[in-house]
Amino acid sequence: MRKKILIVDDDILLHRLMRHQLEQEGFISLHAINGREALNLAFAHQPDAIVLDIVMEGLDGISVLRELRRNLLTHDTPILMITSSTLEIARKEAALHGVQQFLVKPFGPAQLARHIRNALSPADAPAPQAR
């Protein structure tokens, strides 16, 4: 069964690139451009992993992360945080909520896919597609 990945980022171009790469790698992608939409999709679809931008207008990534961890449906969902910021305080806050993987923008599409596969257990992640 293909794994569902929720991508949460307000940068539309980056969002499209991530979606394309993950679909090429055999994942099903869900998309949110803000924190509220991310929570609604996460609770409704229970993705296998979430790619979450830290810096977004409105409900930021750390606030979304807190809500995801409070809900039994998403409490254990692997989350990969992405950001253009290197703020150590944001990383520490995310780590307190179980986030172990971070990507700093800009990053390559293959790097994203590799981090997602690492976040999922080896038996759950699809094998890389031949090109």
C-alpha cells in the first residue's frame, strides 16, 4: 500500500516541487498551504508522515506540531520539519515534540525523499524508483 505524506508549506513553488518528487518516489501526497488546513487534513486523512514548514503566516509550524502531538490520531506520526530559518530555538521546540529530522531550505528533491524514507520504518517506505 502506498504511503500518504502530508506536505505543509506556504511556498507554492516549493510545494509543487516536493509533491512532484514524492509522487515520483511512489508516495501519495496531500497538500496544505497553512497550519489550519494542515490540521484538518491530518486529522481527516491520518497521513503516514508529515513534511511541515516551521515559518508560515497565521498558525506556524511549531503550533501545528503541538496540536498534532496532542491528538491521538496524529500523536505518533513522523514529522519532518523544513525551514529557511536556522533558529536553534525552533529546532529545540520541535525536538521536544519528537521531531528528529530537519531540512533547511534550499534542499534538493532527492534529499527530501531520503529523509521521508528514513522517517518511515524501512518496511513501510517504498523503494526508490528507477529513473
